[in-house]
Amino acid sequence: VPEPTVKYNKPDRALMVMHRRWKNAEVYLLFNEGKKPLNRRATLDVSGNKVQVWNPQTGVITPKQFTDTSGHVTVTLHMQPYTTRVLVVQ
């Protein structure tokens, strides 16, 4: 079983992730399948100098605050029930 590419400060079975590697970026689709809001710190198994949140419905791209420590990017997630986030790390 491969190691997960995202680790959370507090695990929750409702918080799911799909990870894809592009030529110049790492893309994470996170989704809250639960009926409760989630507030988590997510540590991504990737290094980067820019993290963005992409909204696929509006096309809006927003910079996301992050820390990069020893090749791992950490972001804070605030997700309402049944919502998704697209994070792009470059």
C-alpha cells in the first residue's frame, strides 16, 4: 500500500483526496463527503514556492498561504459539508 500524499492533523474519513502530477505542478482535489464542516491542516508530500486554490466553476484563481518545510507543503483547510477544493502547487 503506497504512503498517502496528504496527511491531516486530525484524520477524518469524510475528507478525501485525489492527486495528479502535471508537468509543472501538483494538483490536489480535496472533497468533504461529510455533513459537518471541516477545519484541518493538510501536509502535502511535495515542495513548492506557490500554492493556489482554483475554482472550477468560476475560473477564479486565489493564492493560498502555506509553509514549506523539508519538502512538504502545509496549508489550512476550511471546508463546508459536501464541498471541494482544488489546490495547485507549483
